[in-house]
Amino acid sequence: MAADHTEIREYIRELLRKQRLMVLASKGSEYPYCNLVGFAFTEDLKYFIFITGRDSRKYRNIKANGRVSLLLDNRRNSVEDFREAAAVSVFGEAEEVEGKELEALQALYLKRHPHLREFLFSPYTALFRVRAIKYILVRRFQEVVELDME
């Protein structure tokens, strides 16, 4: 990790801490498919966790192709956003989590979204982990910073 990326990592971490929802884009049969998802993340920024119903379009899309992108921003829908808003895109690989890792990731998700307990533990719900490969942070309207995680 380059020393100058320490500040960028902390900036991204703070954006993630302040938001509970992000946009998930999966590859549909014709077009990318976007959804809002509640998420949790690991403090090292390597992984994101989200849940979805097994009968959803995003579930089918991700099972067919695990390459996804995530988008999170801090906009307030004001004119100041053109100067002050920041957005972070994350490119990664999603996989459904099962087996012994599932319980720990459910706990991480539940800590951030206790109101989704019933949905999380439904037999019709799948938990996905996204391994972050690259971050692209855009802030101050034109400042673009890339952070490779590999």
C-alpha cells in the first residue's frame, strides 16, 4: 500500500460508515441491472456484504456472472453537491457465502442492519460477499483517485 493511499483509504472508510445503502450493478441479459442494497463492509476495505432474495433478478444475474460494481455517494441533492459531493465506485467479484463463513458474515451484517434480522435469516435469503478489486473515488467535482486492492 502506497503511503499516499492512507488518506484515501480513510476517506473511503468514512464515506462507507456514514451510508447504509449503495447501488449494486449486476450484468443482466441485455443491460446492467441496478438496485439499492443495504451493505456492510470489512474495515480493511477488502469485502462488502449484502443480502437478497433467492428469487430476485439480481440473485440470478450474480449467479450467472459474479462481476459487479457498487456505487456510494454522499450527495444531499443540492447545488453544493457539484463542488462538494463525493462518490466511490467499487469493482469486484461477488459470491454467495455458505458454510462456516456464513455465521460470521451474518453477524457483521446484522450489526449494521439489526432491523433486517428476519429477512437475513429467512431460508429464501442469500448472503453475498463482494471481493473489492478496485476503488475509484471522485470528489471535488473533478478529482479522481484509483485504489487497486490486488
